[in-house]
Amino acid sequence: VPGYGDSPPAETVVTKQGRVAFLDHVLQELGMQRPVLVSPSMSGRFALPFLLARGNQLSGFVPIAPVGTKDYTAEQYRQVQTPTLILYGDRDASLGPQALQSLRHLPGHRVAIVPGAGHACYLDKPEDFHRALLGFLHQLK
């Protein structure tokens, strides 16, 4: 993701609109049509504005304790019709519950809490994480 890890900063992703355009471009370049967007932690800065602006392009959304959830209102979340699985580890004492407080306003959401896992629940308990993710994916049309 531009500006994170070892990647150089990019002016094009400084704004929410720029991040939406970037993610849209990536999905187009990959030829993806109606993908499920899985968004752990820092990728929430890209995924959440995309969800709110272009959620109708997604088959599903899986936020995993994403950052940036407080940047949007309950009313904005209520407008989203994308099926959502809110996922986090029960040992994630900050971002998981904080994200749930905002994301619970998404209609049609489900919550899966991975027992014995921290913030990176997909690394701490990969089998439990994948079981929850695959269960959600199988329910999508």
C-alpha cells in the first residue's frame, strides 16, 4: 500500500478520493469484478472510503480491526448495502472493539471474534480465521 511499510509516500493517496481511485485502479488492473475486499488494520484507510463510495462494486467486505472507522458517521455506514463480516481477535483490546462500535451500523453485517487471537488474528489463529472467512464467503451469492 503506497505510503506504508517500505513503499515511498505517494501524493495521489493523500486524500480519501485519491485512495478510492487507487484501489479502484488496482481492482481494474487485476480484472476483478465484484470481489470480496478483505481489509486488515492500516488498509482500512483505503478500504473504508472505497466501501462507502463504491460498495456496490463489491460482493462482500471483511474488515479485520481496521483503522479509520471513526472517520465516518453511523448514517454513512447505514447507507452501505455490502454484506460484511466484522472480524477481530478477542485479545485485540483496542482496535477490534473500537472498529466494531462504528461498523456495527453497517446493515447486514455479521461479527466473528477469533478466540485467543490478538490484533493480527489471521496470523495468531489462522485456522480459526480462515474458518470464519470461508463460512462468510460460502454464504455470499
